[in-house]
Amino acid sequence: MENEGRGARILKIVSGVLGASVSEESVAKSVAGWDSLKTLQIIMALDEAGYEIPLERIAEVKSVRDILTFVKKGG
């Protein structure tokens, strides 16, 4: 149950940074404006909210599912 709440909070953060509604299935190349800079902004916003993605994984972030997976493994 807590993981579902965490997932919803992460989706809200990602949506806020991108200025677009996203789902777990959203991928960077299909979301307008989601480039490498936005990925870094997402990582920073998540960090400010207490969610950590390991530095070595940041370059691998290509989708919302990646973000959820890396936060679960690292957090």
C-alpha cells in the first residue's frame, strides 16, 4: 500500500516537472519536452522530495517505469 502511495507521489513530481500528465508507461521520446535537461530536473525534484536515484543510473532513465524502478532499488 505504501509503495502505491510512493508511486503516485513520484508520478505527480514527474508530471509537475514535465508540465504534462504521465503514467507508468510514459517514455521520454513520447512526451513533448522530455529531454536530458528535463531528466536532470526530474532527478533533482525527486531528490528534494526524499527520493534518490543512484548517480550511475541517471543516464539509463528513459521512462517513468525506469524512474520507479531505480527509486525502488535505491530507496
